Amino acid sequence: MDSFAKNPEIQKHRWLILIAVCMFTFMSTLDGSIVNIALPVMSRDLKIPMNQAEWVVSIYLIVICALLLLFGKLGDAYGKIRIFKLGSILFTVGSLLCGFNSGLTFLLAARALQAVGAAMTMSTNNGIITEVFPFSERGRALGTIGSFVALGSIAGPGVGGLILAHLHWGYIFLINVPVGIIAILLGMKILPKDITLSNQRIDKTGSALFALVMVTLFAGVFLGQEVGFVHPSILTLFAVALLAFIWFIRTELRVEIPVLDLRIFRNANFTISIFCAFLIFVANFFFNVISPFYLENARGLAANYAGYALMTFPIVQVVVAPIAGAISDKIGPELLTFIGLILISISQVGYIFVGLSTPLWIFMFFVGLVGFGNGVFQAPNNSIVMNSVEVKDLGIAGGVNALARELGMIIGISVATTVLFSSMSHTAGHTVTSYVPAQPELFISGMHVAFMVSLAICLVATVITGVRLLRK
């Protein structure tokens, strides 16, 4: 880290390095959310049922979760920049292949390749920036990455809607190719050679077990939403996930160099920040799932106008996060994370009281407020995570940070839909699994219950962070 921070050539290019890293951070997170809006079109075009089309989203998230820890460790052992560069090439090639209309099997294979590349870039981006930037600028740099994570995670419906209004669905993936090529060429020119290499052996058993846990757990979650969670095959998947997880923990406690050194979680600052990041991504994806239903179905907005309204969240966060990062460099990150979480919690209270007759500007105010809160929270929180570990563990810390984000996305989507439709079913007195056009008030009541759950999740993170702040 010191060599990068003191190397004048690298310091001269540090902001260009940040741009190259942010381009792939944005694209890899965008591709987790942009496909949702295109699923009906893809289902029609590929002549497949909607539940099969949904695997285009699911396989991407599952593969990323399965591989993040492995690539974080490979980055520590053989070079974060080497792994990042290879990942950027695989992601761009995968994006190109996804754009071909060659049937579902080919598309899923291309999405898996794209996800491998995304996992390689996601698990190393924070580590690279932490190495390259001096301590005095690190908060601002990590805040900028946090902005692009937020922009990618939440801008999907808006960007996807704009593309679909004018072009074939394949361009949702093909748009990554020119951006990817520019970022690869920029990276080849300005990314330095790795210097912090541990050359440690990779824990193959632990890596395989962790991948098995992620695949069986989330295959069970996604398939369970289709066939029911008490179906024998779903229960079998969950049982395999549980057994593999127990085996994984036992393996990691025994091996000399584990893929996930559980001792890292003894660091209270690291563990609290990772857990709070996870909870806030769960809450954010409650919003991500429910708000398009509210705007398009309940309020009757066209998809592109709904997309514009939802872009308030990432645009506000993109502006606020680097500023919050710069402030955290001066005053420390703990107070800012607490303020950010309070703002996010207030926004959830606002959503609970939004109804069919609420002026749209009031709804958009709360959308902007959650973006502001996330901007204030994410950058300082990332700083705490990355500054609380040793140099040799930066890769794995970045991998765990990205994993918390991806798990939050998947669990947020799953829990939000489950709570929403369970509440609607309870109110209706019969099973409801989609929006009921004749009964918008049924959706509004379910939405209010879902945001009460989301508020509770935010309050847990706020209390934990508040206690840490008081103790400090």
C-alpha cells in the first residue's frame, strides 16, 4: 500500500485509475437490476414462460455470490489488479455473447460468464482503491465507488426502460461492450503492476463448499417462489445448503489459510459495518421491487416516466457520496454512517404513509431522501470496512463487502415479494401472487406492511451504529 501511495507515477494517474474501476463497478452492478424490466419482452421473444426468463436474473446473482470470496482471496494471493483486468475482459466478452439471440441455454451460459467477470471486478475494486489512494483521500475515492454501486444497483429499471423503448432487448447487454473496451484500454495504460502479493495457497475445499452453499440456498429461494417452499426438492436444496454451511465453517476453522478467515469478524468495526451494509441493501431492494408496482400499476405512470422518477435515488446518491467521503476523511466516518441511517429510516416512514392520492412530488421527496441517506452512509461505511483490516486482507475484505451487497440484493428481492404478496393475500382472504388491477387499495395495504418490515430492518442497523458511536 505504501509503495503505491508513494509512487509519483501512480499518484499522477490515481483519479484515472478510479474512473476505470468505477466503470466496471457500475456495469457489473447495473446488470444485476437492468434485466428485470426486459423479462416480459425476452419471454415473448425467446418463446419461454416467465419463470424460465427469470433465471436470466437469478443465475447472474447466484454465480457472483458463489465466487466473490474465492476471487477476493485470489486477488490477495496473486494480485488484485491482475484479477480485476481478467474479470473486465470476461465481463465484456460475456456481455457481447448475451446480446446474441441464440436461445435460453446460450443466454444463461453467457450470463454465467458475465457473472464470473463481474465477481472478479467486484471483489477487487475496493482493495485496489484502498491501495492506490493515500489515507487522506481514501474516503472520497471509496465514496465515489459507492456512488457507482448505488447508481448501477438502482438505475437498472430506468436505463432498461429507455433502451427497450427504442432498441431490441439484446442492447441491454451490448451497451456494456463499448464501455468495457474503453475501460479495458484505459486500465491497460494506467493500472499499475501488483505489489502486495501473498502467494498463499488457495483453500479449494472451502471455496467449493461456499459455492455449494450459495448455489443450493438461492436456487432453493428462487425455485421455492415458483413451486412453494415445502416442496420436497426445495427442502432438499435447503438441507444441502445447511449441511454444506456447517462443513464450510468447520473447514475454515481447521485449515491453515482459509478462503474466509473467520478471525476477520473478531474486528467489531469490520463486522458491524458489513452487517449494516447488508441490512441497508436488503431495505433498498424492498424499494427497488415495490416502487415500480406503485408508480406503474397503482398510479398509472408510463414505464419511462416511472424510470425517470426512480432515477432520483441514484442521482442524489451520486452527488452526495463523494462529498460524504471527503467529509469523513476530515471528521471520521462513524457519525456520518449514523446520520445516513437515520435519514434512510425517515424515508421508510414516509413510504408507509404514501397512498393512491399522495402527490407524486412527496413520493419523489422520500425517494431523494433515501438516496441522500445512502450517499451519506455508504462511503464512510466502506471506509470503515477497508481501513479496519491489514493490507494482506484487503482483497478478502472487498470480497466480503461485495458479498454483503449481493446477498442483500437477493434477500431483499425475495423477502419483499414474499411480504408484499403474503400481506395482500391476508387482506384479500385468498392467495394473491401479482398486482390486482381492479383493487389498487389491496396493493397499497401490502406495500405499507412491506415498508414497515423495511423500516424495522433500517432501525436495527441504526441502533447498532448508534451504540458503536456512543461507545466511541
